[in-house]
Amino acid sequence: MTSTTASPTGGLITFYDIALAPPAEKFACSPNPWKTRYALNFKKTPYKTTWVPLLDISSVRGALNIPASRKFADGSPYQTLPVISDPATGRIVGDSFEIATYLQEQYPSSGAGDLFPEQELDFVFGRDLALFAPLAEAKSAEGTAAEYARFNKNVDAAFSAHVQLMAHGLPFDPAVAEECKAAFSRRAGMPWEVMRISGEGRTKLLKSFEEALGGLARLYERDASGPFLMGNGPNYADFIVGAWLRMSRGTLPKEEWEALKGWHSGVFGKLHEALKAFAQMD
Ligand SMILES: N[C@@H](CCC(=O)N[C@@H](CS)C(=O)NCC(=O)O)C(=O)O
């Protein structure tokens, strides 16, 4: 478990999200923190956001004394956000999936209710990924949450396989942009400029992205009333997809984001629009 317990004190939950270009609220597009923001807003659990600059994540998370939730391919710890710290219980939780299961267990009937209603989430992205840091397994998932954990991993994989379309669109803080690019290049083991994809390669990868999202779109077509997987109310599975749509919106060139919203009968555009009701920031 990527969590720890301190003494309960009372007060608001602190939610740690990644600050990219200022103002942080405008450019927030990190998918895992977005999953948490959607979940917190759904649960209506009062919280305040601490914006952590990308290059400060290791020191901020390190000071919270929780283990890393991911590892780099060489086995060394990869310090990530989101993290929440809940003074009502003293719990500090440092993995988006574990945060969602924590909120459900701790605040079962708060806000809009159940984050994990029972449903089949049979979306599989079968391709092997050569990522600089393998995707994390959610260890704590049991019961209905286990189905969501599998879904989380497959959705993460489908989007991560196409993240090269997004990397050069990341809205870095101009004051530290060069350091951020250098950090990403180091991890990926290639110069920043080599990570850029354009021309025919880009057209092919976009096509692959659209196809990869086809299986996901079919789940959205199950309940034609939409815009969410189970009709007119969202659950954590919608937040997983919606969080990656936030990343796509924040990093893809405008015309590609507009196209994505229209793929597969517009299910993703409609989902993104409907999730705005759960996207408020403090
Ligand atoms: N398994 C973790 C993964 C978190 C994760 O990968 N976070 C990314 C942002 S979406 C991060 O913190 N990246 C920081 C960096 O790349 O330096 C979770 O679900 O919370």
C-alpha cells in the first residue's frame, strides 16, 4: 500500500496535484491527479489543492514518508502524484486507485454515492508496452473494485501507448521548461527532439489511437442514454477515461483534440463535456 497513517487532527483533505505552466489551475492535465479530482468532487469531500511543481514532486512526496507507487524500468522508485492527506483519519494515500477505494470505504454514502457500482468493464488493451516506468498494479482492489482496477490498467495502457502524440504538447512552466524536457529525455533514454512525432508517423499513430479507443467506445454504447457508462450518473470508470481525456485536451494540438471528441460517434466529446460538472477546483 502506498499510504501511511499520521495522527488524526481534523480539517480539510489536502490533495497534491502537479503544477505545470502557471496558472496551475488552467494547465492541469496530469491524468492520475485528474482521476482523484473527479473522485473528490463526486464524493463532495471538502479538500484544498496543493500545487507541486513537476520538478519538486520527489522532495514533496519524499517528505510525506510514503513509498513510491511506481518504479522505473531499472527498479528505482518513481515519485508520483496524486497524494491525498486526510486529517480526519490521519491517512496519507499516494496512488490514484488507492485514493478512490479509500474515499469509497471512508465516505461510502457521501456526495453522489458509490464510486464503484457493479458493472462489467470488459475493455482489454492487449499490446505490450515498452514504457520507461511500467504501469502500477492496484494491490488493494477487492470485490467490485477489482473489475475497476483491471479497467484502470487497460485504459492507462491504451492511452500510454499513444502518449508520444502528447509529450511535446505538455504545457511546461516556461521558467523550468528546459529542465523538465531534460528530465523526460533522461527517463526515455532519447533526446527530447527525437520524441517528437510528426508527418506520416503521426498520422499512423493517431489512427492507432482512434482504433485503440474503439473498444472503449463500445462500452459507452451499451447504455445509449449516456453520456456515462451507466447512463446519466458517472462512476469511477468514467473518471478514469475522463482523466485521460483531460490529458489529451491539454496536450494534443487543437485540431486533433477536436477530432478525438468526434471519434466513435462523439462518445468521448460527450463524456468530457458531462464531466465538467465534476471538474471544479478549490
Ligand atoms: N500509480 C500511480 C501513478 C501516478 C503517476 O504516474 N503520476 C504521474 C502524473 S499522471 C506523475 O506524477 N508524474 C511525475 C513525473 O513524471 O515526474 C497513480 O495512479 O497514482
